[in-house]
Amino acid sequence: MQAIAATSNGNMTVQQQTFTQQPVPGRLAAATSITNVIATLQGTASPQRFYVITGHLDSRVTDLLDSASDAPGADDDGSGVACVLELARLFATHQFPGTIVFATVSGEEEGLFGSTFMAQQMNNAGNDVQGMFSNDIIGTGDAHDGTKPDPFTVRMFLEGIPTNVTSSQISLMQSVGGENDGVSRQLGRYVNSVAPFSLTGMNIRLIWRRDRYLRASDHVSFQGQGYPAARFTEPRENFNHEHQNTQVVNGVQLGDLIQ
């Protein structure tokens, strides 16, 4: 990040954002120092508008409390970190009206710890985050299930009922049929309108839910602060390669390997 910032003519700054996460039963055994690495490209016209892009640095094996086994994390989420670094590299030599934040966060697998802290800090500072994107598991278009590979599609997950609303606000949404009108879904519609296949060579599948069943990524941390946020991920996942110890079982390769 610092090498990339050096190409920005002083417009990009880099920081290490470090905090101590206290133990969480079943997820984190001891107090742990967690560090996010954040590069900020200052906006030129309205720098008070923030747009955040993240990938997460940590990886895991089957047992969430196993901190000793090798956890390569190539797809989950080396792919997202690679995306954030490449976006930072490409954007650093250009200027934009709003401020763009490129962040590699940690502690995602254990409980969205790094992104939760980052989102809280931005909210405490009064930052106007108008869009946030988590890039999590974006490394392959190979379906692994017998269907045709699809390297030119990404899924974009968009919550319906906003994460941070009150029960009275939910009642209002129900009464007016507004469950499809939240800020994250508006963000998704905007992305779909400005990034058509004719311009990007990519198909964006809008998925009308917060995330996959009983799963989450760092966008949820920002939704918790009321910010519009979404998750990009590959079109189909191979669960043999996620959250698994690296081993071969009955001839099947498990583990999140580069290949």
C-alpha cells in the first residue's frame, strides 16, 4: 500500500489501524491485537463523501479456534485482498471527486472484528460513507458442480430489511411495502446501471438478500452503521475449499489452495 501511495502525487495516505479484540466464546480464545491496513485516496471536489472497498486478510480451517494448522486462504480471501490492492494501484494515479478508501481488514472469519471496528470509527468520525463493497471469495468462475465455468459473472448480495433499523421502522416498511427500497438495494441498482456487460465484460447477478444463508462478510459491519453496502463474490462456491483443513479425504482435495 505504501508503494502504491508513492505513485499518487501525495493524494493517497496509508495507515495501520490497530486495536485489541477481547475474547469471544467459541470464536476467539484470547485477547488479540488486530490490524487493518487502510489506504485513503483523497477526493478533490467533495472529499467528505466516502466510498469504501475491502478484502479480508485472515483465513481459517474447520475449527475456528485452531490457530496452528495451515490455512492458505487463497480464495477466501486472498482473492479479495488482491482485488483491493490492484484497485488501489490503478486508482492511485487518478483523481476523483469523492474520497475512496481501500482497506484490507482482519478478523473477518472470527466475527467481522476488523471491519466492525473500522465502520464504527468512520461513523464516530461522522464520515458520510455513500457506498461500501466487500470483495470476499472472488477467485474463480469454475463451478465445480458439473455446470459450465462462468468466469465473467459475479454475485452481488444486497440486504432487504436494513440491518440497523428499529422495530417501528420495520413496521413502516411493511405498511408501505418498502422492504425493497433500502439504501443497500439502491446501491446495487446503481451499480447495475453504471456497470453493464457492454462496458465491463462482466455480468452482475443481483442477489436480494444480505448474504448466503447464515453467512456474512465485512459489508454487514457497514450496514450495521446504516451505510449502503454490498458483497461481491464468485458465481458458485466450492465448499470443499472453504473453511477446511488442507487434506485429501476419499480422493477429494480439501482446503483453500491457489489452484
